[in-house]
Amino acid sequence: MQAPDFAPFLGDPRIVAEGNYVKGTLLSARAQAIRQNYGDRFVADLGRQLSPQAARYLLVPQLPSSWNELGPMTEIDLALLNGVFGGKLEKMRHFGADVARHDLTTVYKTMSGSPSLLFKRIGLVFKTYFKFGDMSTANVSEVSGTVTLSGGGIPYYVCSQGILGWLEGGLQLSGSRRIAVDHTACRHHGAPRCVWSVSWG
């Protein structure tokens, strides 16, 4: 059951309050995607709108292995939503795909093979981004499977748009073209876990 104070961007505040940490690799990939899509001037202007910590996430390369608080990343994403994304939450999906394309190229080279091989290892990739939460795959065939996320304090926009786009972008890197991803269950709507149904053939 959805919480009465559910927010369209963050979701259920009880889940957000669980908290999480993000790796420097994810922060750097996001900053790179923003810079490449919108340019240096946009990045500088955006940095001036943010808190000092969020501005550092955007402007200063983070150590790839460092763990960083999730809140400032969320602040950057909210600024994008309210600014260049024009309040359209679905654009976070495209942004998630951009982040995957910037960051997963090297990861995919180390996991080269079929899309199903990459898909089976998505849980390992998730752990290179988020400290808390367990992502696993099931019902994996050569062309489809399901992804489940347990725990982790992930905001709603990451569940409903960011991870969905990230899955699409990652599978595109594997050479897949007919990709469909549906977020079929979400903790922010009262489900015990987040689930995505994925097909790529």
C-alpha cells in the first residue's frame, strides 16, 4: 500500500530514510553524461545552484572506489528534473541509459559475451554502484529475465526510471536492439521488493 505522504520524485519517505551510499564511479559517470549532453557552461551554472557537497559531486572527479552519501546525488537529479528536464520524470529514464553507456563500456568488455551473460551479472554491477541492497536475476533465458532488488533505500525515481533506463542502456551496449523493460513491482508502492521484467530479443 502506498504511503499517504508518497512524493512523485522521492517516493515513500520511509524507504528513502533507510539511506544508501553510492560509489565514486557512478557519480563520475553521471557528471560525464551531463557534461557531454549539455556542455561545460551548463555544468558550471548547475553547480552554482547546488549545495557545496552536491556541487563537488558534479564538478570534482570522485575517487572511483569511494563511498559517498546518496543525498547530494539526488539533489543533482532533482535540479535536472526541475530544470533542463522540464519536470518530466520519464526523462530520468533516458538519463539512466546515458549513464550506463558512459560507465558500462569498460564493464561490458570484462563481461563480453551474450546479452544474457551480461544480464546474469547485473547484480555484481549494482554492487559497484550502491553499498546497500541486493539485486539478483531469475528466469533468465537467451532473450529475457527478471531483476529483483531487495532493500537499499533507493528513491522512487531511481527505481521507476533510472534503473529501468540503465538496464536498457546496458543491454544496448551488448548489441541488443529489441529491448523492453517494465517495472512490475515497487517497494514505494507497497511491494516487498522492486521487480523489473526485461526482454531483449
